[in-house]
Amino acid sequence: MKLQSSPLTRNLASVALTCAMALPTLAHAQMASSPTLYEQLGGKPAITMVVHDMLANVVADNRINHDFARTNIPHLQMELVSQICEATGGPCKYTGLNMQQAHKGMNLKTADFNALVEDLQKSMNSNSVPLGLQNQLLAILAPMEPDVVHK
Ligand code: HEM
């Protein structure tokens, strides 16, 4: 059977052609929108691994582990993952205490802060997080220092 060229088939052909022309543009637009730090880190599973290993380092770190002696570590892990997920552009909503409230009365010093950052860096290294991504995460956490350490 021979297909007749009708206004309808001509219109469909024109729609198909327009779509075919638009596809490369859409693909390009998607590539152009850069992935969030959350996505680059590997999302929630990868962030959970990094936080888990960081807390293991903290618990073994004699410089600061006394501060965590009475802390519910699985709860702290959950809060930290949620905080980092949100801060890096992920789909989470951190509902824990703000940094001033969370560290009130602990009398933390810059040296304590730096020790925890080192434990995080150690964890990111052992989880093969690229240095550029490590620095982006540290740049998000660094401004929290004034709220964490005792003035
Ligand atoms: C950028 C640095 C830090 C971040 C992002 C951070 C984040 C957090 C978060 C999200 C919580 C949970 C708050 C909640 O339960 O609602 C928390 C609690 C806690 N943080 Fe930090 N923290 C930082 C630095 C430190 C340092 C340097 C220490 C001590 C050396 C520390 C010790 C603790 C302790 C002991 C708790 C748990 C308190 C409890 O048992 O309830 N944090 N922190």
C-alpha cells in the first residue's frame, strides 16, 4: 500500500524533524549544567562512608575523643550525613541543632577543630575522594569554625 502525502503526514514529518533537531541541543544543555558537589562526591552512600570512617578516626584520636565519650555516634553520623548532604546541594534537609547549640559548653579550641578536619581528610583520602572535591567540602565547613570553637 502506498502512503499518501496528506496535510497530517506532512505535519507529523515536520514535528519529527523539529524533535530530531532539538535533541542535540537538549543533550548539550544537560551536559552544560554542572553536577552538584553532592553528586560529584557520589551521593548519600559515598558521603555516609566518608562520615562513618571520619568518626572511626575521631573515636581513635586521643587529641579529641574525650569530647565524644558520651555521644551517640550512630546518631551523630546520621546528623552529619544530613548536614553535609544539604550543604553540598543534595536532596536532604538538616534538622539537627545549629553549630553554636550543638557545641555549647564543650570549650572547643581551634586545635580541636583542626584535629577533626584532619580526621575527615584522612577518611576522604582512604575513600579516594579527589583533592579538588576534598577542598570544596572543606571550604564549606571552614566558615563554621567560629560557631564551633569557644570565643
Ligand atoms: C566543621 C566542623 C564541625 C561540624 C560540621 C560539626 C557538626 C556537628 C553536628 C551536625 C552535630 C549534631 C548536632 C545534633 O545532634 O543535632 C555535632 C555534634 C557534636 N559535635 Fe560537632 N561538628 C564540628 C566540629 C566539632 C569538633 C571540632 C568537635 C570536638 C572536637 C565536635 C564535637 C561534637 C560532639 C561531641 C557532638 C555531639 C554532642 C552530643 O553528644 O550530643 N564537633 N557536630
